[in-house]
Amino acid sequence: MNFTEDTLSEKPAIEQLKRMGYEFIPGEKLDPQESENSERGSRREVVLSGRLRAKLAELNPEATESTIDKALRKVASVQGSGLLDENKLFHAALVSGISIDQETGRGRRGLTIRYIDFENPEKNDFLVANQFWVKGPKLTDRPDIVIFVNGIPLAVIECKSPVAKETGIVDAVEQLLRYQREIPALFRANQILIGVNLFGAKYGVVGADLDHFHEWREKPDEKLPNLADHASVKEMLALKLIKKGDLSATPAAQDVLIAALLNKKNLLDIVRDFIVFEADENKIVKKICRYQQFTAVQKIARRVLEEKDKKGIVWHWQGSGKSLTMLFAALKLRREEARLKNPYFLIVTDRRDLDKQISDNFRDCGFPNPIRAESSRDLYRMLSEGVGRTIMTTIQKFRTMPEKALSTSDNIIVLTDEAHRTQYGNLAFNLRKALPNAAFFAFTGTPLDKKNRNTYRLFSPEGERYLHKYGIAQAEKDKAVVPIKYMSRLADLQVVGASLDSLLAGLFPDKKKKEIADIKREYATPDVLAAAPRRIDRVALDIVEHYQQAIKPNGFKAMIVAETRQTADLYKKALDRLISPGRSEIVMTIERDDPQDWQDHYRLSDEAEDRVKERFLDPKSELGFLIVCDKLLTGFDAPILQAMYLDKRLREHTLLQAVARTNRTYPRKNFGLIVDYAGIGKELARAHEEFSAEDLEGLFRADDVERELKALADYRKESMGFFAGISLNGEPKTILQNCLEALKSETVRGEFDKAYRAFAKSVDFLMPELRLEPYLKDFKFLGAVREGAKNLYRDERLKTEDLSAKVEALIHAHIAAEGIERLLEPLTISAPDFASVMRDKGGAKAQAVHLEYAIRDTLSAKAPQDPAFYGALQKRLEDVIADQKRERKDEAELLLSLMKIKEDESQKDEAARKLGLDGGKEFAFFGLINGHAKKFPLKNKEDRAALAKDIIRIVENLAVAEWTEREDVQKEMRREIKRLLRTKGCDEEELPSLAREMIELAQQWVKR
């Protein structure tokens, strides 16, 4: 059996979609260059207009033919400032329809035209097509699978073979990213992008990078998983989000993702209610739900629409998209106008920035802005009016207990943020009294402690802890957040957990014992000690040293959390003495009676505070430290923040919320880091007692550094194990070549890379820990081998840019210090110093390996411009390698065969000259004709060479500016080429395909 992406991934996906009720049409039947009856007029058309026209008439019976024509033109001519802007406009049209003025006989009136029937999925036309050719501005691409709804391409699937499991998903996603650049027209309407290789599957949206493509469920540990009994699959089956018949008997990751995302109802549900466009750093970002968000919202909707007890608690770990889940819930339930009779929402939060975020998202999704209640009286008035709307408020506005219920309606939905906070204990009762029949759902980013019975009683049905839970360990496994690491520094200066006498001795080294005893008796309170200027100076120096060595080299930033505002002021002044004042800022509350110095330097308006946060978020800004004591410890999302220098004794939820500031994902960020100067070890232990063990699974521990040091030995052993049979004593050249040979298998390279990345993450965390030193020699050696393997095998998975900048610099410094750059650099067969570089690679065996991959790289790069010549060389190369494996020829013989291929490639121009052709365009067309020699009776090479020149002349005579974009010009070229080929006796049946190949080759050579 052929183990290819077609047999193992593409065909199973199509068969599954057919079982799910999709119609299937092979791509060639939709290709106007292959089929006379294609539904498209050209490869540039991506909407199946005939299908869409029929559905528009069916879904909009009042629309005239003229109105339908206008609706079709709207789809075909979406105009925006770029692909993402056009995608946003298209999404709005799909979800809300478009208004078109139509003559009614009694004047013109606006008619809303629907493109999709979201309420009745089966009334839409669902089509899957494979190998779908699309022509872009410069290139033509052929995505593996395209999903159409009513003729509109809403999803694209790229399939890879599971045999290349380590590279498959990455390659699939990168191909989807490339398609967006090369054939953007296909992605104006696109809502979901999917990369699969049977045992792996990820999805994303237009504009997302590789890191923002997600798996639909927890990744299992099994090598070849059968997901029939996986918890996430069972949950979706129970919620009727997928049907059992959608899955095979032994479903893999690909099957589950397709069943979940492309189930007809789910697909339309996601398009309508689970996609938003947000403003982020002055650009638009498209976001689609992740598994936990989709499932939580479906549970909320089912509880509101079908169950008696309309309440529940949703715990999603900080940083995993909790606020977005609230928005999706409101969006989905807001659409249920018929069943909920014009519902209205009360969104309760205590954060100004969350108010703004939700307002912006609602506006972007086509809803009126949420109305902000300015006062308790204003809030109570709006709730009493009973008019469907969305109201934003803070919980503090419920301090005044209403005299009676403000509304007894049962179509009010209350979504509250951070329900565990102390204020809810007093105020939530007032909220309940005001709205006795409302549905109440509480969202929290941290787990509820065991004693928090009031929150369970207020927000959960009897016996239920959480309506939906997405814990710390799950979020880290799914890479929704990065893990948080902990380290303690300057234990002798910690106010908690250190000997008070030794602490005082360290702070006052010039004092006598009696004087220290007096100080201890009078002043040794924790707050006084924490704020001792000498202590702050010493801690600040340590912070700057650690930041410069461990955080700044990776391009990340830090937060200093001080015990009090007075301590924050001392930290700012200490940092200003150590580094430029512009590299740190204080963000804290300033009162009217505070010192004038604070008033002058630290008072910030809301706008000024926003500017400080923008500077902190900007990787180009010098601002590296935010100094805080209470502000920004909740609600401030800063992915660039890696380190929190903690000099404040935080407890329970406050501790969990604060440390989670560091867990947001960011390029090259392997972990968030808590550096403890306050001695919070006891608070960590207490947290583990007060919360359920399963809820804190995955949270950092006070012994992270020690555990990481112990794990280093395992990381080194696993990474070095790939070279267990190789002697690491001797000449560096020989050692490196032998190690590179051990990584020849693509699968082995993938496994080695996985092991080395684990090693690298550990080194990144521990640097500059001195106890790391015994491991660095092997680590740097392995990094050099990895760099050489990347260059030799042209394997971009192994690029050092994917490691932390700190680790990358360490590896490159080692390579330079050892003088092995030239040994590791890639071989290029056309380089002027080819011979000398070849000699540097070692013996015949090593040279053969380097030459093989250098030839592969060259042939692959040049094949599009001369597929006949380079295709033939590629076949020769594969034959030579296959012969060597089969017959075990010695390395010298293999090297000679490879050198012959290299020489033949370099002599292409000479071969062309003998035929009277140039070595580029003319020789390429000659090769194409020569490859089809049996299709027409041209006996000698000279006649074929003359025909090549005639065909080029036709193309160049007809080519106009941007001719590769004009189907009419290409059609005329094909007609003239066919006419010429007929005069040469070409078989009539072969004319269409041969003419198409010639036009495709011409697009590589003839530019206008």
C-alpha cells in the first residue's frame, strides 16, 4: 500500500465528510482548465456562483433577480485595506446579511439578504472538493480540500502524511500561511483553516501565525491514539456536538477535529457565534474559539434554554481566554431572540479595561455597544425597564440593597467576572434580590477554595462544583499558557522564613548586638523590615543583575511587586541609581494627601497610565520594569512580561491571580518566572491545603529550581542518547560528521529535536545558575550538532530562532569559539569554493551525505523553471540513493555517482548551446516538448528545439502587462499553441493538457 498524504489523510477526511452529509466533487470537475462543464469560469473564481445564486433565491424569496445579482457582486468584490480587513467585512456579511434597496412597486425599500440559513443547517448546501486549483496574482496553488457552504469557500484543509508525523502538522500549517500570500482570493471568505496528518490536527484563522493554530482537545500520550474513549470526545457526544456516526470506530485526532469543527451545525455555530475581530496593538486580530470555550458556552446555552436551574460556575485558568468565553456566551445567547424573547444581559466586572474590551467586541460583532451604568440609581433604572439590551456594570453598584425586585423576568442573563472575590460575598445577595429569576453564571480565572461555600451556593446547582473547568495543567498541555516557574533569591533578606537576627545583622552590619536588640524590640515589624532602605537597595541590585542576565537577553520584561506604596517608591529610586530612569515606571494609586514628590512624579491620569502600559507592551521601548503594589496584579494582560519579582506577601486568590500575569504566551517564551524575595513558600503550601489538589495540578512549586536541576541529568541523557554508539573523543570534524549521520532519518531528527528542546527550556530557566555549569559542555555540543543537521538536511524545524534568544546566543558563541562555522555551514553545489568546502566535510561517506542534500536543495529550488531537466535529475538522484541502499555500494562509488549528477547540472548551458538554445527559457520549453515526444511525430531534436522557440514566440507576442492574471489572454495563448501543435501532428486528445503545461511554464519565464 502507498503510505501517502492522499491515502492516509486526504481520502479518509473526504470519506468522513461524506458520512457527515457533505456532497463531494473531485477538484478536476471544478477546474475550468480540466472540465468543459466546470462551475467556474476561471481558476481565479473561488465562489461557486451558480450554487450561491440558487441558494440566494431559495433563502430570500422576496428578492428579485436584480437584487440577487447585486448580492452576488458583493461577494465577488469585497474591498478592504488588506486580506484581514476583507475577511472581517465578509464575516459581517455572512453573519448579519447585507441590505440592498429593492423596488417593490410602491417605492424602494431595504431588503436584508441572507447568504446562509443559520437556524436550519440542513437547508444549506454543503460541498467538499479536493485538489482545488486557484490562481493568485503571481502563482497558482492547489489546496488539498476546500469546504463550500452555499458555494462560498468557508474552510480549507491541508493534509500531510502521518509517516512524517513530527513535521506533518507544521508543514501543513505553514502551507496554509503561504497560500494566504499566494492565493488571497480564496481566503477572503474563509472562516477556518485546518492542518491534519491523521494523528495530529490543528486549526486556526486567517492572519494567525503558526503559534496560534490549536488542537481541538487534549493531546493524548498514546503513540497511535484511539480517541473513542477520550474524555473530550465523550463530552462532545453527550452534548450532541458531534454524532457517533461522524467518527470511525477507532478515531484519531484528525477524525475528532473534523467531526467537531465541520459538523454542519457546529460549523455554522462557530461562524456565527465563535469568531470575533479584536483591535490589538493598532491592528485587527481575528480570533476563533478554542475547545474549552466552545464546550463551556454550549453548556451555558443548554442550561439557559433547556434546564430548570439556570446557573453555574466556569473556571478557566488565567490567560486561557476567560474573558473571550464570556463574550462568546453573550453572543450565542443574544442570537436566541425567539426562544428567550429579546433577552438582556448584565455583565458584571470590576475592570475598566474589560468593559472596553467587551464593548469593542460587541460592536465588532454587529451588536450595539453595551450600555455602561454610571451609578446604582442608573443601573437599577435600566434593569427595571425590562428592555432587551446589554448592560455593563461593576459589582460595587450593588452596594445599595433594592427595596424590591427590580425585575422578575426570566430572560435576564447575568455574567459575573471573578466570582470568588470577597466583595461578592456581601454584594451578590443584593444582586440576587434585584433579579430573582435571572440566570447567573460566574466566571473565574482561579479555582474556588474549599471554604468558599457561598459562591457555590449562589452560582452552582446543588452538588455541582463547576459547570465547566479548564485547569492549570490542561491549559499548559494545550499551550494556551506557558508554565510558571518559581525561584527564591536572597533568602537571608526575606522577611518571612529567615532568621530575624541574621536579617537584622545583614541590614545593620555596623551595629553592636545591644543596638540590634533595641532595633529588634522597637522596629522589627515585617512592614518596617521589608521597607528598610538598605534591604531595598540590596534586593534592587539583585533584581537588576538577574534581569540583565536572565530576562533581558530574551527580549522580555518584568514587574516588581512591592509590599507598600512607600516600598514601591524606594524601589523606583534604587533602580534609578542603578539603571536609566526611563527603564522603570511606578503604577500605583496616588491620594491627595500623599507627599508632593509622589504627586509630581507618580500621579497618572487614565490616559497616561494607558500610555505607560503601551510602552511596556512595546518590545522596542526601553521600559523594562513596572513597579506596582496593588494595581495591575489583575486584569493586565502583557504577554511580553516574563518575570515577576515578588516582594509582597500575597495569599490565596490574590497570589494565584498575580503570578498568572506571567503565563501569557509570546514568541520564544518558554515559561513565566516568579522570583521570590518575600518568602512566600508558606503561602504556597497554604494554597495547596486550601484548594483541591486537582485544581492546583500544574501550579509551580517552591522547589522548582532543585527539581529542574535534578531533571537536567535526564534531559542530557536523553539528548546524548541519540549518539550512544559514537565515540566523542577525537577530531571534532569526525565526531560531528558521525553525529550528523545518526540524524539522517527525518523521524529521528524530530525525536532528537523534541528531546533537545526540553533540555534547552531547562537551561533557559536555570541560566545563570552556577550549578548548571557541568551540563553546559554537552548542551553546547548538542546545539552545534543540531545547527549542522539543520544546514545539512535543510530541516527548518531545527532553526535556533525557535529557541530562546539566550540559548541561541550561547550556541552561536560556542560554534564561533570552536572554529567550526565552516564545518557546519550548508554545502552549495554552485558556490565558487565548492571544492574546498567539500573537502572540509570529511571522508567519502560524509561528503556523499552533504552532496546528496545539497543536490536535493538545488534541484528542488530550480525545478519549477525547468521541470523536465531538473525532474529527470531528481529521478536520477533517487535511483542512485535507492541503488546504494539496495546494493550497499561503497561510499566512494556513491560519491562518484553524485558528482556526475552535480556535473550534469552545471553543464546544462552547454547542452542547450549544442541545440542552438539558451540554457534558460528555451531549454526549459525544449525539455517539456522532448518529454512528450511520443505525442507528435517530430523525429529529431532540432525540430523540437525549433518548436520550443515558436511556442515562446507565441507567448511573448500575446503577453501583456500582468498577463498571468488575465484568463482571456491565457485562453488566446492556449488556442494559438494548440493550433501550432496540430500542424506538428500532435494527438488531439493531448492538446489541452500539453497547452496548459506550456502556459504554466511560460508563467515562470515571461514577465510583463
